[in-house]
Amino acid sequence: MAKVINTKIVKNLPWEDRPEGYFLPVWRYSKNPVIDRNVNRTIERTFNSGFVPFGDGFVGVFRGDTYTGIYKLFVGRSKDGLHFDIDETPIKFVDKNGNPVEETRYSYDPRVVELEGSYYIIFADNYNEVTIGIAKTDDFKTFTKLEYPFIPNCRNGALFPRKINGKYMILSRPSDNAASMFGNMFISESSDLEYWGHHRLITRNGWANWNGVKCGGGPVPIETDEGWLVITHGVLYNVNNVVYSMGAIVLDKDDPSKVIHKCENFLLTPQAIYETTGHTPNVVFPTNVLVGENGKLAIYYGAADCCTCLAFTTLDILMDYIKEHDCVNK
């Protein structure tokens, strides 16, 4: 049995048991979506967001698509992980000296990770074109923007929750400045969170049909005693539209540039009406996982670029499924 290690365990994890007779490894929350459209007076849609346990509840950074059509980052809070109070004013970043940072046209798809006592937000940002932005906060009130780790075009950054062999590690998916018809997953390292290098290809797209166009990281990697569990997204081009599905790989615990397991089957693909119909139809896009007791996992994902949804699994069920359908060790 695999065990989660070096990970904060959420005591009040949102949870539903696996439905009787359901044989797939990940099951949807029966009351999805957890955040629907028309969120507040500023945000029309929120999805593809990340948050963490904080205080006696949860706090995080949310992608908010406003009524102007522009997308920004907003702070949100919840007591139970199901009901959210999201600010109507977007985050205003400062530099390391506390001075306001020039606002970019858009920021979106944040992941949040606790690292060395602080919280880091990794997001797609408009730096001439799209690239990965990193910001740091201790209180979710002041957000200090760090140097950009990569030049454009790059997105889907996921920062590992601890140093590995003395280095910070980040996943990314280089792209172009549009909805690219390509995308592979890379890992990079840094000694100071400012200068990044030693870029290594993790995996190319197309190890399965559901990720034939592109594959990239999703939520922050989860450390287990068997390796780093990485929930991924994969994209299939299907006649005249793209289909985003959820998948998984496992990376070597001591050298995460090495893939030790790769699941040939998707974990979740658009089937529910809130996933197949919306602003961008046929999208399941995972960006956040909370870990509970006994290996319970609550996976938050964006659906059809319209709403925030929730799914469940356990570490044992997921790792067994990955190994059963492993295309690395056939």
C-alpha cells in the first residue's frame, strides 16, 4: 500500500464514498459544480484554481473571468472546501521592495503550494505573451511577484512542495501564444527560485490517444513512498474540437526527471453535462488536490471553462489503477 509522505493532511476534507458498482478510479461529487457561474459582482466564471489548508479552513487563489471577458487572480476562502467566498477585487502584486508591480493584461490557471513556511502561486501570466509567473505570500493579503522563471511561451507550472537534492523543481509545458496543437511536459530546477535551468523532458504527448495533442502537469505533485504522483491533463483533437481529460504519471522520488509509471487510461474525461457544455466544451482540467486521512484525495478541476468541480479517489485505488494500466513497464 502506497503512503503519502511530507504532506499536510486535511482533517475536514470534503468527501463522498465511491458509488456502489462504480468501477472507475475517480468519481465525481454528486453535487457538482461546487462553484457555478455568476460568482459575484465581478466574476462571471471561476475555474482552474488552486488553494490550500489555512487557519481553520481553506484559502487560495482563483482564476476569475470577469464580466469584461478579462481573467485575473482573486483570493477566495472557505470553511469546508465546498462553499467559497471569493473577493471582488483582484490581487495587486508588489515587488520585493513592496512597490506596486505594473498590472498585466491577464493572469490565470493558478496553482498554490506551501513551501518552506510560505505560500507560492504559480500561474500563467502575460509577459509580452504567456509565460509562467511566480508570486509569494505569507498571509494571502500581500503578494510579492518574483522574477519570471521562463521566457514566453510557457504555461502549466507546478512547483514541487520541497527541495529535491538541494534544488527547487518545477513542471512546465512550453507552448505557443495560442491554443497550441502541441505540448510536452518538462521539469526544471533552481537553487534560488530565480534562475532556472537543467531543463529535462519528462514525457511527450501521445503516449495514449487521449493526450495525442498535448500533455501537461495539473496540481502540485504529491509525494508518496513510491514516488511523486502527478495528476496530469491531456488533450485529444477530435474532428473539430479539443477534448481535455485527466490522467496521471508517477516520477522517481529522488530523480523526478524519470518517469516510473505512466497510466495509459485517462482517469476522468468529459461526460457530465457541466463538462461537455460550456464556454469551452469538453474540458476536464485538474489544478488542485487536497489530501485527507487514510489516503483520501479530493481533486478539484475546471469544467468546460465555466465552473469548478470536485472528484474523489484514494491513493491506493489510484496507484493500483496506474500500475494496472502502466505503459512504461509493459
